[in-house]
Amino acid sequence: MTSNVITIRLRRPKAQIQAKAKPNIDAWVNGLIEQALGPRNADWNEHFDKPLTGRNYCCTGKVERRER
């Protein structure tokens, strides 16, 4: 589990929420949160001070599917 997971208890049936939030519940809930809190201020210093995720990327001339 990641630290950005929030669990909520619904007051309405899940099917009713899914019908209203089509096609993506996460996007719909995030939109409601943004609407309630207003736009975020970008903190670029914090963004660039974050350590890298450790992923290594390699550019090649063509895209190949990795073998499993």
C-alpha cells in the first residue's frame, strides 16, 4: 500500500456512484476535490529536490517488446 491511499465510507450505494462517475471514479472524485479546494500552487523547489525514483531509462533507435 502506498502513502497516498485514502479510504472512504460511502453513504450512497456503490452502483449509484459508479453510474454518476462514468467512466472513471478516481478521476471524478479527484475532480470534486479540486473543485472544493481550488487550484494547487506549484512548489517547483520541492519538485526538483525529490530524489529520483531509481528507474533507469534507455533510448534506442526502435521500440522493442521485452522478452519475458
